[in-house]
Amino acid sequence: MDPKINKIVLKAQQSEITEYHIYLNLAKKIKDKHNRKILLRVAQDELKHYNFWKSVTKQELRPGQGMMYWYLFLATIFGLSFTLKLMEKGEDFSQRNYEKLMPHFPQVKQIQHDEHMHEEHILSLLNEDRIAYASSLVLGLNDALVELTGALAGLTLALGNSQLVALSGIVIGFAASLSMAASGYLSAKEENNQMKKPLKAAFYTGGAYVITVVLLVLPYFIFSNIYVSLAVMLGVALLVILGYTFYITTAKSLKFWRRFLEMALISLTVAVVSFGVGYLLRMFLGVEV
């Protein structure tokens, strides 16, 4: 066998056995019978592919431990749907390798078909709590980002003191988080969705709001310069938007850039307008803190 082809085959074989163990370990960790059945089915496909490549190379390979534990960690923190969709994105590289192997191994066509089925059909059937409550997360995050970036930017000029802005932000944020939790509860109740429990929706909405408030207010406790605090706060807001957008677009197979730019533009526009309002109030009212 050509050395270059042999190298690609060994990579494919290593990838299949690693993914087999990832899917198998994920299946052991979840309680949902529906999701477990899907994962075990995918795992068996990956093992079948591995055994085919083993018949070609005549070698027994061990799974990549680093990659395996990395995806298991992601599944624990970010959920099953996000992790599996991220794995499927990573398989774009494998598909390019399979194209190179196609002229040498006709069986590659069936392997590609199996991988396509995983992405288009099997993974789309996954039911997961965190994705079902995505709208509650969006409600909490969106409101926290828009309201708090605006409020903190306005208070920055109106008060001119980092500690006062931070304390004001916490008070506003805490009150708003309770209000948003109540909105999440009522919204879930109105939806009449059997997959969403109103109390859990309230927890997701309020929790997302509180976490965002803490992240946005933190720079005002760290930096004494009020304008440095403002700049860092806006940077943190963009990072929160970036992280959340990447998570939800990966988990739900959506377009990334449009959602990210839309959310970022809204938050930054509100912050700029509020900053201007704070400046005008301080100038016309003559308030000095």
C-alpha cells in the first residue's frame, strides 16, 4: 500500500475507534432511554467502520485518550446535543480523507453514507433538557445583556465611580433577575409545552440573567478607572454573546455569524445610547458624585 494512503487509513481507523468509545461512554452516562439507544446505534456503526479498517491495516489501535476525555468533559458541562454536533463538525476533515480513499476502497461509500445518516437523521432525534429550555436561556441572556450593558454604560457617566456603578448594577441585576424568572415561568406556562416545566424554565431564565449580571459587573470591582471598567465590561458582553451564540448554533445546527452580529449590535447600540443619556443627565442636572 502507498505510504500516504496507509497513513490516511490509520488516521481513519484511529478516529473510528476513538469515536466508538466516546459514544459508548456517553451512552453509559445518560438516563434517557431514547438517547441511549441512539448513541449505542452510532457506536456500533463506528465499531463496524473500525473493524473494516483493521482488516486493511492488520493492526489493533487504541482510542485517543485525550480526545475521548475532552468530549466526555464537554458533554458533562455543555450537554449531549452540543458535544455530538461539535463532533460531527470535526468529521468534515474525515470526510475529506475518505474522498482520497474512495478510489482505493469502494467500501468507503457505505462509511460516508453511515456518517451522513448520523448527522442528518440520528443526531437530529436527540431529546435534551438543555436544548428544550434554550428559549428560556435566550430570554435571560438577551435581557441581561441588553439591560445591564445599557444600565452600566449610563451609570458610568452619571455616577463616575466604579464602586457605586458596581453596587447599583448588582441591585438592578438582582431585581431584574427575579422579574425575568417570573416572566420565564409565565411564558412556559402559556406555551403549554409538555417538555418544559414552568419552574425549571424560571430557573434557566433567572439563572442565565444572574450569571450574566455577575460577569458584567465584575470589571467595576476590579478596575478603579471607570472607563477601563466600561471597556472591559463591553468586551465581556461580547465574549458572553460569542460563547452563547457558538453553543446554541452548534447544538441546533444554525448559522453563527448572523445571530452573533445581531445580538452584539443590539447590546452595543443600547450601551452607546445609554452612555449618551448618562452624559446628558450629568451635564444638565449638574450632579457630581
